[in-house]
Amino acid sequence: MWPPTLTLDLLLLVSLSLGANGDRTSYKPQSCTLECIRRGDPRCEYCRITADDVHISPSIPSSSPFGSCVPWPCHSFLGQETPEVCQHYVKAPRNIHIKFEANEDPTYDAITVSWNPSQYGIAFLRGFQVTLQALGGSQVSCQLFLMGSNLSLTPEHAQRVYHSDPFTHLSLDTKYVVTVMALPIPEKWDQFYEKKPFFTQTCPEKNGLEECKKDWYPKYVEVHQEKQDVYVTFNLAPEHFEVHQYFSSCFGGGLRNHSSIKPDFSLNRTHHTYRLQNLQAGTNYTCEIAADVVDAVRKTFMVEVKHRSEEPSTSNFRESPSLMVLLSVGILLVATAVLTFTVVYRKRLMKKKVQTKMRPEIIEQYYDKKLGEGQCVLLEKTTRPPRLLICYSSNDGPAHVRVVLQLAAFLQKHMATQVFLDMWEALSIMEEGSMGWYCRKMKECDFALVVCSRGLQQNQSEDEEPLENTTLASVSMIGEEMCRAKALGLDLSKYMVAIFEYSQESDIPAALGLASRYTLTKDLPLLFSHLHGVALQKPGVYLQVENISESGYCKLPAGAALQLAIQEAKAQISKEPTEEEHVGIPIIS
């Protein structure tokens, strides 16, 4: 048995060796010069390189994915003494981690990046370059780290963890992308970097909710209806936030209502109730409420305005007791007559059944056929309506845009569909950008409908509006998604294209050739069937949807507005000059 002193010495030695190995597996940047790295000084194992250390201004290609931070060419800092090290590549780093650092500035965030090198080509590894870019921004921050020229790593060293210097002054609640590149970088190699997107901390996460007024939002929202009036009750912000005014915005039926709310704190300091105005009965609304401060977080809630139920008046009964007696006698007589008629009808039916000698199977077949003719489909109000994104081109002028707007209003009001249209989401598009809004809605919606017209096929010009560029990009994205789904054998029913009577089949882009096609307004029943998954025809049954047929939709106010918009667009497009008139070819009558 070992003496206690020897046991303690062994344990101490093991702990010291483990601690030393732990220190060696984590490397943080050192301050050293480029000359120290070239000499291979052991003290310069992993060094940060600043702009003062390297006096090189490489040309920046416009197509570089790294913006203004171009990877330093190997020969500029290592290839002068040993050119052979720049002829090999190192594969991309792995296991990128983001660590938030303590920062006294409450308006900004700070991070450090850590990663592991790849074991492939690690013997030729000479450093890393780390870039940080805000998503949608053009400013890029760069850090360059180099290793000693005589340092040679093996695949066993792939478990080392390398760290960057802190990146400071990062905006809160913003999406960034960090890119870590392995050096040297050959000319024809595209797997030398690894990207990782992340979000910086929100104001409540960094400073606590009590310090972030704009990140507070009402969590308690209750909606109740009294006759035709709709009231909303919500919780107020804490007093030290000093929020004296709120706002509410509701959208439904193609219209948006905005309300300014000023609570009376002398009545209640924790909750407030206000009335929503100018709401239409039988319409579903999507509402938002928030504190009236810059960039305040909004609380979304749904409002369903029900039809007013007619309540019978009882004042006449109280004033005239004789009328109540007469009404009671009348009800008794009517009940007696109904009972007598029922008894007589049953006796005649039984007598007729005895006289007929029809076989039971024929009777069953007859009643089965009769029951089949009376089938109908009811869409339950409790189920969520399908969500539809509409894409279109504005190159055909305001008349075509009005047609799309009226179509969206008709679909949402009379075809039980929740429609998303860029003209209705101007505020959201300003907040997240048009392309970001289209990408998010493309993922959230159940269906996407592209309204094709002649303007959608026109070549893109330099002075074209950014929104039109976004429409063309969304159409291309839909085409790519359909091709990918077709290759994987997935369902293509999400994507649809439609043309109006003033457009042609040739106006549909070739990229959308796999989508279901509809001609409006002739195919409104087919579009309804597609959106709700309802079969229009079965053996012996034909389903007719009320007020959605080709001739019946115009009986509704929204349908009449759609028909008028189509006629105006057709008249405007027919007056436009043809291609022969543009090039000056005479037309012989």
C-alpha cells in the first residue's frame, strides 16, 4: 500500500498536468509583430495582426462575398521566405461559438468568437481571418490572426479552441453573420470558411425589462362585444415607464382603422378599456396594440365582430294583457291543427305504402339517390382560414394594380381566405424590407398566387422601382421552390398562377410552368376548391358555391367592384400602342 504522502504527491502531479493541458487547448490572441511571426519565435504562436502591421492595399473585387474585408493573400505575409506553404489549402473551421461579453454600454453588445480548426490540411495552417457583418448592412469588421512560420500542427491538435478579440459596439436585437476563414487561402478553393448567423441580445436580456421602455408590451388583452360595440381591455405599463399614450390598429375587410388611446390614470392605474370604432359586422379583424413610443413592441390579437341578435320587445305585452291571452289561444289552436295534420298524413302514408308492391331494395336505392342530390359543404368558422400570398407586377399601370387589390378584397371577404398583399403591409415592409417580408410570408402562407400579366414578362430596366425588382425576385424564388419540390416528389399545390381576361397564357413565365393555372373570373369556383380542398363534383353530385360563380360574383358589392376594375383595365390595355406602332410599321386597312 502506498504511503499517504506519495498518494498526495501523485494526485497533485496529475492535477497540475491536467491544468496545463487545459490551458494549452484554449488559445487567445497575443500581441506580437509580423517580423516575430516570420522568424518563428516560440513566443509568437498565435498573434493578432493590425492594419499597422501590414501595409498592403489589395484590390477589392465587386463580387466578393466578404465585402470590404478581402482575405489576405498568403504570399503577402508568408510566401516571401517559404513560397511552398501557399500551394496547399486548409479546410474550413468548425464548431463556431458566440460568447456575449460584459459591456457597460447599455445600448450596445459585445461578443467573442471561438472555433476549432479542421483536421484536413492542418499541417499547413497559418492563421485565421474573422469577419462580422450585420445582415442587410454593408459595414464589415475584420480581425486577422497568424501563427508562427515554423509551427506545424497535427490532426491531434484539431481539438484546440481558438478565440478572437472582442467585437464591440454591436446593435442590440440585430442579426449578424460571423465568418471564420482558414489561412492560407488558395485561388481556386471555396471551402476555406464557415459562417454562423446569430442575434445579439435584446434590451431586456442585456439590461432587464425595467430599463427598456420600448420592449414592454401589453400581455393581458381581453375583447368583449356589447350589441354592436366592441370593447378591449389591456394592462397598462408600469408607472416609472412614464407611458401616457397608446395606439391600436385593426385591419379587416380591406380597411385599416387606427385609434389613439389616452387612459385616465385617475380611474385605474393598472388597466384600461377602450372602444373600437368603425368596425363592420360579420368581419374578422387582426388588431395590434402598443405603447406610443418609437419602435415599441406590439401585441397582436384577433377580433370577430358578430351580427347583432334581434331581441323581442316585451313592452307591448306588459301594456296589453288581453293581447297575451289572444296570443296564447292562437298558439294552442295552431298546435292542435299541426297535430291533426300530422295524424292524418301518417294514416295516408301508411295506406299508400300497403298498396304499393315495390321491393325494399328499390326503395333504398331511390332514397340513396335523393339524399345524394341534397349534399352541401359548410366551412366551420372555428377553423383557421387558409393564408394566401398574392404576387403581381405593377408594370401594367394603376388599372391592373386596382384589379389585384379588388381581387384580394373579394377573396378575403367572400371566399373565407386570409390574404397577404404588399399594399396592405406597408408598415411591415418598411420595418423588415420588401424581400425579407416576401420571404417570411412565403414560409408562413399556405398558398402563393402569382397574378401574371404582360408587364411581368418585360425586361428589367435600371430605373425600375425596388418593389418591382422584389416581385421579379419572388417569382424566381417560387419557380426554384417548385422545381425543387418536383425533383423531391413533393406536393406542388401550394403554388398557383392566374390571369385575367385581358391577359394571355403567354404572359405566364416559363419558370412557373408547374403551377396550377386559373383564368379569372371564370375559374373562381375552381380557385375556391383549391384553397379549401373541397371537391366540386362527385358521382351524381355537383357543388355550387353561393355568389362565387362566373355570373354570380358580380351580385356582391366587392364582386361588382372587381368587375368594374377588370373592365377599366381591359379598356386601358386595349388603348396601349402595339409593337408595330412602336417600331413605325404602317398598318394597312
